[in-house]
Amino acid sequence: MWHKLFPLVYERYLAKQIYLAFVFILFALISLFIFFDFIAEMGDTTNTYTVLLAFITVLLRVPSRLVEIMPIAGLIAGIYVMANMAAQSEYTILRIAGLDTKKALVTLMKIAIPIAFLILLMSEVLGPMSEGFSKNVRLSALNQGKEVLEFRSGAWIKDKLRGDDGRGQVQKGIRYINVGSLETNEIIRGFRMYEFDGEYRLLLSRTAETVQFVGSGVWRLNKVTETRFTEINSSNRLDPSFSTTIKRADSLDIETEVSPALLGALLIKPDRLSIINLFSYINHLQENKQDYQRYAISFWKKVIYPFTILVMLALALPFAYLQTRSGGIGYKVFGGIMLGISFQLFNSLFSHAGLLGAWPPFLSAVIPALIYFILAIAGIRWVSKV
């Protein structure tokens, strides 16, 4: 596999040097992030949320952190290797042997591909899984396993109207579901539901002490109180009259398109969700004619982000053409760190600018990577003429 991916000797040499530097720098950066995250987490420790649990919580966030810092680590590793080869005249020898700029760029792209797939694996599988475990450990110790919601009124989500018993075919109308808290075992507390007909007249309200997910598209409401509203006088639309019927039941099964994953999308930051969960939640918002701009930008950022390592290694190539007299290796590595930080800042800046300016989500996500790729190509063309 190694020889098939890198058939030439110089390719294997470059790949070995960059991968070794990448692992070392990645370990140094993640250690630094673990230290600062642990210091921040120490402020929330209590008798139940001990120092050990805080440290475990931080360790479980490592895959998500790795996703964030891998492109920067790749950039620093690429700059270090290229600058070191230039300082020892190794890259000059490769150029004399026939290595032109195009071949070098293609080799770096080949080196970047395995790292891109590793970032994708961390982002889509290990990251969301470990983030969920980390959240469960923290919530179980701090809030008796309940998810702390951002708003006092809980989380609100839109759903499609069903029959009178909450089941059956979708009808013309709308449901609004309010969730007070979501526990780690996927039990909802503080549940309220409001149903409206096609003319936005209130049909009924349901409240339940707890709600359990019992199957695909089915919720079981426990200790249910249902209040149904029937209009008895519609002659004056500004002053209608209603009769109410109140029913109570120990349990009630209803059908809904809202799944635990959709609720998780409300309770977790979009950049912590997987691409599949984001895509599912965006479809739900589109079907219910809700704003999905924020989640669409996060979706495209997560699709594009693994491949930013290709841009980072392209940015490192011009440093192979700079001689030792133009600055020491330390200065070049520092320049790489600044480039990486500036890329992260631009990435966040364009996300917020796209959200405020209602830009197309794809453009908001791709512009930072495109700007830095153009910068890399310009740098390569400039140094190759020197």
C-alpha cells in the first residue's frame, strides 16, 4: 500500500518526513488544548463532578479537537520539513534531479489525501460519538443526566399534524412541540404539544410528564393531559367562542417525524454534528419552511473542511524555495502558525458574514479555502521564478 501510493523514492522520503513531523506537532498541540480545556473545566467541578470526571470529559473531546487542529498541524509540519530540506540543500538536489514545482505539488496532494480521510473519519464517526459520551459524563454528574437548554422556555421544534389521536396520515395543519429537558437515556421531561389546523386555529394541547422514544417515528407520552378546543360560534372572527374537552391518560402513543437525532441537532452546536445528522435536520427545516441557513453553512463547512489539508500543504511548498539567508527555520514555522491561525479566523468570519448577509451556504464555506489556495498558487509561482 505504501509503495503503491508513493512509488518513487523521493515521494516516500517526503511522506515519511511530513508524517513524522505531523504526528509530533499534532501531539504537542493536542496536549496544549487538553491542558487549557482541563483548566476551564476545573471551574465546574463539584462533589459529584470530580476532577477525575472532568479530566475524562476533556479526554473524550479529543477527537473533536483533533479535527480542528489537524489542518494547522499539517501546515506547520509541511513548512518545517520544506524549510529544513531547503536549509540542508536537500530540496535543491531534488530540483537538480528533475523535481519541478508541478511534481512537488502533486506529491504533497498525495501526502494530504490520507490525512483528509483521517479528518473525515474523526469528524463523522469518532468525533460525534465521543462528544456524546463526554456530554453524558458531564450531565450525569452535574445535572442528574438532563441536558441544559439554552432558553428558559426549552427547545421548540415544528412537526406535521396527524389525526385526532396523534397518529395516522399527515393532515393540513401544523404541530409545535416544546421540550423542557432531554435526559441522557433519551427521555424527555416537560413536554408540551400544540396542534393547529390549516387556518392556524388551535385544535388541542397535550402535556406529559415524560416522553420515551419507543420506535421509529413513535413517541410514548406518560401521564398525559389533553385539552381539545372546539369552536362553537364563528360568526364573529374577532370574538370566537370555544368549548373545551379535557382528557387524561396514563400513556399515549403518537406518531411524529421528530427523532432523537433531530432533537440532538437542537441541543448540540451545529459544528459538533455529523454530516448525516446535519443533512437530515436541514431537510426537516426545509419541509417545515424554517430558516436553515446556519445549519447549511455548517454542513458545507464539514464537507469541505477535511480537504483543507490539501490547501495547507500547498501553502507549505513555497517555503522549500526560500534559502536559509531569508530567515531561519524557526521564523518560517512561526509564519506557518500565523497562517494557520489566520485561516481559522477567516473561516469563522465568513461563516458569520454569510449568515448575516444571507450568502449562499456553499460560498460562505468555500471562500476561505479558495482564498488560501489562490494565495498558495501565487506563492508557488513567485518563488519558482526567483
